Amino acid sequence: MSLFEGAVYGAEQIEILKGLEAVRKRPGMYIGSTGIRGLHHLVWEVVDNSIDEYLAGYGDKIEVTINEDNSITVEDWGRGIPAEEHPETGLPAAQVVMTTLHAGGKFNNNSYKVSGGLHGVGISVVNALSEWLELTTYWNGNEYYQRYERGYPKTKFQKLGTSNRNGTIISFKPDPEIFDVTEFKYETLAHRLQESAFLNKELSLILIDKRSDKTKKEVFQYDGGIKAFVEYLNKNRQVINEDIIYTEKENGDYYIEVALQYNEGYNERIFSYANNINTVDGGYHLTGFKTALTKAINNFAKQNNLLKQSDPTLTGNDVREGLTAVVNVKLPNPQFEGQTKSKLGNSEIRSIVESNIYDYLSLYLDSNPEVGKKIVDKAIQAIRARQASKKARELTRRKNALNSHSLPGKLADCASRKPEKSELFLVEGDSAGGSAKQGRNRHFQAILPLKGKIMNVERARLDKILSNNEIATIISALGTGIGQEFNIDKLRYHKIIIMTDADVDGAHIATLLLTLFYRYMPELIKEGYIYIAQPPLYKVSWKKNIRYLYTDKELESLKRELENKSYSIQRYKGLGEMNPRQLWETTMNPETRKLLRIEIDDEIEADEIFTRLMGSNASLRREFIISNADMVDELDI
């Protein structure tokens, strides 16, 4: 019998969504998600429109305010949104822009030579997904206003009077009917505005937070542009070339800007942008840059006899070890993949970037041979590590070949062979691992106990990482490989759940695992496969009742509820204190458990946090502890 047998399907079931109804029906199609990332995406849509005005030559300041009620106000000093009647609809042009998908001034190059928005859906989507939105536009010496609620005009588009200023003010409050969370994070907004300021060296971006008694305000403006950006990214690292390598070039309608600097670390960090949009999934501009860099460094190494005959050609991964770079292009008619614009698809930009960057780097390395030699030396060390890691992989494969299932012996696998229905628990310690094995649902839940703390991968090359038994076991269990060989299609579980004790050591183990995934298997986080289990902190018993509590706030609330009753409280210090049934009921049962999914809202902020907490500079950790000490509620001494 078909799952859908009996379902009615005919012409009357064909639904036509009018106006902005489609956005409210399927918001994820337009903003990615209804979680914290989608919430902040609303702000980016409005701010990007203001930045497009700046790129067109109008206004050099944008102000973003988080208001007391958690609404947002974005104010710019651009040209404003046209107020006259639209010839096709008979409505004010501003109202058409606010209420109609695919209505805007960015479909041709007449109004905007360079623009990040091209679908004409940005501001209308923000309007559709807001509980209310208020528009003020200054146009041709007049001030106009209109209010909308959930995408529909609540007032007429009206002229308030004359005005000498120009620009747009948009205030909106995200709709709680749409979003899982409606509270904006100051840090997320600050990092994005700072990023935009780096990319536009003469633009001033101001962030104001009015949600507390003391208003917070920051101004982001960097004369150094992306050179200052790279300097910021490398501020906590030991750099190889003190002077940042930088070039900018205009090639017809195309603008190319690149800044790069090497550090002593092992991770490659390249941030690519097209028309101020962070193309997190890269695109042809990034491909062109990588190709140019690899060719230029190989040619320099050969011309200066820096490679031995036994040395192979330097690969792209070799020359990018320890690289921090920003690739910033501006182009007409950008072709982004999807409304969230994560990848640039203009194929012509590849050859333009490649030829210009190759010519510049070749000249730079010839003129600065001492810098070139340091970069080649770094790459040669990467070759040695690559060869060592290859041997480590082959050794691991040989070990696995001796095992008929090619899976680690410690792994208690599940019966299911469907990754989308399978879960892997990475469990701290053999004791908790034993309870988890007994309490799990063997059909879809696999258990991998971990012995102690894994290696801190932030301070090691891949060859050393692969020689760590616990990490090798995790890689083997997941089935994806690691580094260059990583293949997400081979992932054996679509939920990877870190389950550690609710104490300092447990948090440290979870952080070490997250560092491994973030640095060497980032796709697992991006695809939403990494979770952290939330075991209870307390068990409260009274009469024949038992309740498990996960926070101190919940405990205080229950204490007030049971004020005149006799009850006992058990504080769980570790997973091993729970028997298999309790562990299942509280932490593993999909019907009752609480899981935190790991997401990256801001890649630059995430990179900085891992560098601070897991890098080799102890003073950065000390600074972090001191600056966050006031957030500690309880401290076991």
C-alpha cells in the first residue's frame, strides 16, 4: 500500500499563492531558514540595498539600530525609493517595490552599474516576513511614509511634507509567527557590518543597540580596506610576510581586489566576495585566484631552483597552507546561485581574475624574492606533511582491511544502513558508553565511546592528527575520510551527537571535537549534521513523581512549586551516574531529548573564537576568560 494512497489530488488542489503569500508559506526558499540565520538575513537584505546606493555613488553612511522592542531600523543617505506613480500598476513605485516580488531597479545596468541584489525580492521578502514594517523615503525634495503589516499596506502611501535630505529609513519587526527566534544578536550584526566596512573603505557603517539602559554604539570605517581586513584576521597569528600582498585592478566593467598574507598556522582561510556579498561557497572568482596563486608560486620555485628533483610540483593545498586571503570582485550582472547568494556563477570572471592576479603575483615574487622563498619553504613543509599523512592513511586502510567490516572495534553500530535515519553518539568515557550502548535503540543509534580527550587539531598538521588513535577511530566510523579525501556522500550517519558530561571536562572534550569538525570536516557543520546532547543537570523526586531538569532556572522554578512538599534533589555530575533507562529517557530518546544543532552564523567570528580558545597563544585564552568572567553563575572550587 502506498503511503499516499487515498490522498485527493485534482485541479481544485492546485493552489495559486498571490502577492507575498508564497514568501510566508515557504520562507526558507527566500531567506534560507526561519532560525537565527534567517532572522539576521532580513537585516542583510535591507543593508545590502543601502550599500548598493553607496556603490552607485550616493551616500557614505549607513546606520543600523536595534530598537528597545527588538525591531530594526536601517537608515541611509542614498537616493531614496522613487515615489511617483508606477506606469504599469498605477500605484506609487515605492509601494510596488515593497509589496511585489521581482520588482526593483537592478534588472538592468541603468540605475545600478554594480549591485548585490538582482532578483528584486529582497525588501519585499523582509516586508512579507515582518509583523510590521515602516518605510520613510525622501524623494525629489519631499518626505513620504507608509506602514505595512505582514506584507500588506496598512496606511496609504502619503506625502508628509518637504525635506532637504535624501535617502531611506526602513524599520521592521520580524514576525513571531514565522521565526523560531526573534531576538537579534549584537555580535552577529557587528561582525557583518564590520565586514562590509572592510570591503568598502570609504563607507561608514554605524551600529546602535538601544535594548539596555546604556545605549551601545560602534562605528566601522577602515581606510585600509581589505588590507586592514587581512590584518584583522591575522592579528592573533604569527605571520610569515609582514607586509600584506595587495593589488586592485579595474578591467573594463570588472573590479578585482585581492589581499593575502601567510601565517605559521596550518589552516587555509580565504574569504571571497562579489558585489559585497560573501560567497561562502566560492565560485569562479575564487577558482581563478587559487589557480593564479598555485601557478605563480610554482613558477617562482622552479626559476629559483627551490625544489629538489625529488620534490613533486607544489599542489594548490600545499601553497595555501597558512594562507589568509580576501578576494573581492565587483561586476555587472552577477549570477548568484539561489536567493541567499552563496556562490558566484559568472564563468567569465575566472579568466579575468586568474590572468590579472597571476601577472601581479609573478611580478611581486620576482621583486620580493625573500618573501617568495619563505612562502615556498612553507609549502615544501606542507609537502612533507602531505606525504606523511598519505602514509598514515594507507596504514589506516591496511588496518581496516584486516577487519571484515572496516569499522573500529569500539563502535557499537546500528542496524540501519540508511544514513538519513542513523545516529552516531560520540560519548565521553567507557562508563557512559556502556550505559549508552544498553539504553539506545539499536535499530538506528550507534555508540562510539571516546577515551579521554582527543588531540587539539588547531595546533597540529594533518599527518600528526591522523596518527591519533581516537581521531582515526572517529574518521573510520563516519566513513567520509578527512581533508582532501573528504567525501560527504560517504557519511554513514546524518546525526552526529556529541554526548559529554555537563562539567568543565565535558565542555572541553566537546570543544575539541567541534574544532576537529570545523577545521577538517566543515561540511558536516554546514549541512547541519553535528549536534550536542543536553543531559539533565538534576533529578528531583517527590512522592511517586520524578522530574529531570536541564537548567538552574528550571530547578528554582520547581522549588517554588514544591515549596510546602518534601522532595530530594540529585545533581548529576556525569553521564555515568545515570543507568541505561535514565540515559535513554533524558538524553537519547528522540521523543523527549533536547539537542543543540551546531550552526555557523558568522564564519569570521567562528574562526576568531577557535583561534583564541584552541590556538597556541595562551594570553588570548587568558584575555577571553577575564573578559567573560562576569558571565559565570556558579563555580565549583
